[in-house]
Amino acid sequence: MLKIRPVWKATELNRFRELEEKYHYMGETHSGGDTLRLVIEDDGEWVAIMVWGGACYHLKHRDDYIGWPPSLRAQRLKLIASNRRFTILAKPGERRNLASQCLALAAREIAGLWTRKFHYRPLLAETFCDIEHSAGTCYKAAGWVPLGMTKGFTRTNRQECDFYVPNDRPKTLWVKPLAPNALELLNARELPEDCALGAQGNSDGVLPIGKAQRESLLDALCRVRDTRDSNRTFHIGGMLSIVVMAMMSGANSVKAIARFAETLDMPQRRELCMPHAKSRAGVVAKREYKVPSYVTIYNFLRTLDLDDFARKLTEWMSAQEGTLPRQLALDGKFVKEVMGVVSVVNVENGAPVAVAPVSRKEGETGKCEMPVGRRLLSEMDLTNALVCSDALHCQHDTVRAVARSNGESLVQIKDNQRGLLGNAKAVVKARHPVGFKKK
């Protein structure tokens, strides 16, 4: 009977590496990060060895299969375990179906083995099959899913101008869900407790929208009126693109926007028309681009024409409808020291569809969040839409604005609205659950 276990002892690790170097066409694995070396035994005899590690950073077919946007992929990439090496030690034809049996066994056990070692549970397995060496029949027999061919690129040094370089060796990508609802969990708003530790990936250099949208966003924001008197080192379109994408990624302060800007790699900075950096000797570094500092962003936002910015951004969002992630929820975000916006966003993917500038969160007049949000909703066509909002917007006039725009409302009620909360509880208590049959 086949059994699978990790290899821990130094003597076994040496044997493992020697066998991998001898029998696998790619030689010994040299991988960093979370790595698990497994041996498959039959009555104590080693019949196969495997190396599992972290997932590939970006695979179009895999990310489309999961339904991941770039930011979520960066955060949850560790929830995918990649089978880096799979080496059969038995002679060819000596044991029929051994490869598929080993793969099926590994898919059943890898989640538990991985959790015991790294304290989080992976939800999906991935691997590659080199078509020059194997057709991948054993993966198909073991229930793995083929997602198509890779483009034949290898990730290279982040500091180089090109993030990926061609290797002229496209491979077949295979995946195997490690739980019945793996795809649902990978996209869930809240992860199971035993997966949460794995959702701590590095999102540096990951932008919330695709290249085509970034280009059109830059073009739209270049048309915002520039109110700066001096210090125009950074073009207004690039500066505002950084601000918008930072806020899409969850930034709520000038410091967070500045940190987001620092994570951009050189190709992304060049794409956003950032100026060339200079060395200490004052020489322009042609492949190095600088981003605005905290002080530069702060001073820029203080003089920004917020009304013109909001108009241009809303026009861009309307033009991108259907190509951006979308949601219908009313919420305000504030860059605490300087500015704020109230947004209507698409609940399914979090992309804004309309925005307006606000000056304060609390208050019922002027440019406070509540009246501005109400006006934004009243100007929209909310047919067949459910608008969610927090307790701040639990107001009669806001709900009426949604209804007049042909939408429906879902609002939170807190204890400070005791009468309304009491009425809601009474309504819930009086209604029977769905499927209830009165005897």
C-alpha cells in the first residue's frame, strides 16, 4: 500500500537530492520559500519523490480559472501549492499506473501535510507538464484539470526592465482543487481560519486594473486642470493615476498612497510617465524612474481641483463600465489629512462606478458624506440594483433616493436608532423562515 510522508532527516535529504539529480531531467530543485519534500513508499521502499513549493506568480489560465483580480492573487497566492518536481524511481513499465496513483495520493494528503508544516491550508494544487517529455496522461488519470499551454516565459530579476523573459519551452498547466469548494473559498470575502495565515502575500507592484484600463485612466486624468504654480516635476496624469489606484487598493491616507507608489516597479513607473531618477552625481539614470514622495503628494492634493477631478474620473468609470470590476455599495474613503471621496462601487468586484468629493464624514449639509452620497445615488439609474451602505446612510431620505432611482436598499441599523432597530426586530420576529410550513 502506498504511503506518503515528508523527508526531514539529513541523511534522507541527501539521498533525496541525489535521486532527484540522477533521475529527473531537470535535476535537483533549488527553491526558496515554503518547500516540502515528500517521499512515497510501498512497504518501506521509495517508489517516487516529490517537491512542493510556492505557486507561480502569474498564470493567465490559472487566474482566469479561479477568477482572481491582480490584487487578490497577490494576497492569496500562498494558498496554491505547486508541484515543482515529480520523480518516479521504479523502472519504466515495472509498475502500471504508479504515477497516477502517486499523484492522486499526493492531492489527498498535501493539504494536511502542508498545514502541519506551515500552519495554513492550501486550497489548490498546480503543476506543469513539459510536452517534450510527457503528454500528462497520469495527471488526467489522477483527476487533475488541464488549463492550456503556458506562453513559455520565465520570471526574472525585478530590477530589470523586463519582468519576464522568453524560455521557448511552453508547458501544459494542470490544477487540482484540494477542497470541494476551493474556487469559492479562494474568492471569498472571509477565509476559513486554517487558511488565513496563507493570505499574507506580497502585493508590491500589483496594480488593481489591467494595462488597457491604466492607459485610458492616465489619458483621462491628464485632462484634469492642474492648479499647481510650480514644482511640476511629476505630470498630473501620472500623479492622479497613482492616487486613484492606491485608493482602489485600499489606501486611506497620504502615507499609504506614498507607500503604494514606492511599490511600483520600473516598467510600471515608466508607464505612468514618471520622470527619470538621478544618481548622487546628478547623472540621469535612464532605466530608473522616481515616484512622488509623501510631501509632494500631500502638497499636490491640497491644491487639487476636486470637482474637476471627480468629473473626469466619473466619466472614465462610466466609459469603462463592463470592463472594470463592479459593485453597488455606498461608502466614503478619506485621505485623512487632505481629502475624501464618497463612492458607489460594484459589490462583486469592488470597482467604483461613480465618485464625488467630500469634506467631512459626519454632518447633514454641504459636502459631508451623507448628503453628497444621497445626491450621487439620485443621479444614477439603479434599475435592478441593490445598494448596500453602512449605518451612517441609514436615513429615510437616502433610502428614498435609491427608490426614486428604481433601486433597492440594504442598510445597517445600530443601537443609536432604537426605534428603527426595535421595529426591524419586530418585523423579523413576526415573519416565518423561508420554507416554513404552518401546521
